[in-house]
Amino acid sequence: MMLILGSLIGVLVLSGFLFLNFSPQFGQGAKGLRLQQIKSSENYKEGKFQNTVPTASGIQDWSEVPGMMYKFFKVEPDQRPNWDIPVELLDSMEIELTKPTESKLTWFGHSAFLLEMDGEKILLDPMLGDVPAPAPFLGGKRFSKTLPIDIEKLPRIDAIIISHDHYDHLDYGSIQKLKNKTKKFYVPLGVGAHLEIWGVDPSKITELDWWEESMHKHIKLVATPARHFSGRGLTDGNQTLWASWVIQGRGDKIFFGGDGGYFEGFKEIGEKYGPFDLAMLECGQYNENWADIHMIPEETAQACLDVKGKTLMPMHWGAFKLALHSWTDPIERVTKAAEELNINITTPKIGETVVLKKHFPKGQWWKKKVNEDVIVNL
């Protein structure tokens, strides 16, 4: 019996080792010129990237881990929707015929968006897979049964912007399906190494440090600071940079917050690049044990004021269970906070399109009895 048990443990250990070291989902570390760029960054110190303020990036009281793991894997009725949440479907032909004069933003759930600006089609953090993990058995499935449009039906994409390399933002399977129909990738320092090992042509990849700018056609892209962390394996923590993004077209300007906790950097971004027609800010997957790296909804509302966002679009919720709060807690709390702070907020369904300066959906679709959507014409 002991021999059999020992053999089973050995097989599990070997399987884990092989999976961690040879599975392509984990990507690869930076080498050569990419590694030189990383080491020359002011934000890379003591062998890893650092936040601008002291930040705890994980569990602080490890005695709570067993109880937390039990709660996380236990099925609670309010942590996932028990009904088919609404998803508006997109037509590839309609995307192709977008007017260059209109800036549109379509939410795919969590932090994934299709941005149509100045005639360009740009995907933001296109995690379009079913599970935000390196293997299906390591994570819970997406809340919605379908996406607004299948990856295969998307038209040619002009650019993809990535905020950081966590699995719920950078998905191996999605990149495999998108790499040959995408012209350019804009990523923080170090993330390009993952893309290259996954088969993306290096000439398509532009890596930026915080406050660095790049032009995509007539659209200015700025990688701005965020308060977060990075890593896809057990030994690569903070070896790639994380970022928020300023996206400025000819007539419209938006802020894509990526992931991160609340910090004074939002005010600096607002002073340098605000105001923004729309601020997409993280609102979900928070917990007091990792309060430095994810905002609670009231902080999300305050961050919108800090960056000088004219309208707030909450994201990082509505698609996956990555924390212990109820699935509607983020949107209920942030809408209340926005009302108290007199912030205009838009709450589109997954697949519903925001048209900047024109149409901002405000329906409370997360309630089981879906209310009629209210469209604010600005």
C-alpha cells in the first residue's frame, strides 16, 4: 500500500513539474534585448518590477488560507448567477461598417473590450476563453454561456492592448486564435516574451515602460502606472510590468485602468492626460486580504474622479468568480457610490455598445427581472 501511495505521489509531482515547465500557457521569461530593456527600467529594482508605493500583493495572514480556500471552492448560491445573464450578439459586418467618426466600446465581460476608434478596431485584454487559468480544472467557467461574437467571426483586428500577464487578462488560447488576424500588439515591458513564444511575429510587438508613449496610426497610446503585480508561474513574480493605458484618438480619449489597487497615481494620470470621455476601471474580485492590489467599489468611484473621467465604466466583474463576494456586489456598490459622488456611470450588458459622447446604456440588467434599458443621450 505504501509503495502504491508513494508511486501516486511521485506521478503527481512529476506531472506537476512537467506541466509547469513545458506547458505553453505559462509563456516564457524575457531574454536578450527584452531583458536589457527590463533591467534598464527605473521601475525594475532588486530583481523585479516595483509599484510606486509599498504594496502587499498577496495573502497577509496565512493562517486564514485553509478557511479561505474552503470558501472559495465551496459553491455559494450568490457568487455566480443562477440564470442565463443577457448577452447581446455582435455581427461581424456591423463591426466592419463602423463609421470612423464614432468611437464605440463593446464589453465582452470582465476586462475585455472591443474599441472602435478613428476607424481602428482595437481589443483590450481579450481574455475570451472559458476559464481564467492555465488549465480548465484550475478555474471556474465564465458566467455567460456565450460571447457577443466568436473569435473566429471577428474581423481583422488592428491592435491588441494588454494590461498585464495574469490569466484573466492574457489568455493563451485567445492569443492563438487572434495572432494571425491582428496587426499590432501593445504591451508592458516583458510581456512580449510570452507573445513571441506563442508565435506572434516580434515585429508586431511594441513594449512600453510607464509613461512611455507610442502612436498607432493617429491614436496615441500611453502606458501609465497601476498598483498591481504580475506572473504566470511559481517563480516569475513581477518579472513583467503591469500598466494602465491612456488611449487618445483625434476627438475622443479614454482611460483603461487594467488591474490594480487604489493609489495616488490616479491623480497624477488625471493631471497629465485627463479629462477622459470614459474611464474603464476595475470593480470586482476584491477582498480585505488583497486590498492593495484590487479596489473596492467605493475606491473605483473615487479613482474615476481622480483621473478626471467624465463617465465611469466598471469592469473586472460579470464574467468570473475570482473572489468571495457575491457576483452583483461590485455593480450594486459602485452604482450607489457613483450616485453619491455625482458621477455619470454606464452599465451596458455584455455585448452592448457604448457610443462615446452619444449613448451610455444604464440598464440594471444584473437583476433577474431585467429592467428596460435606459439610454442617456448626451
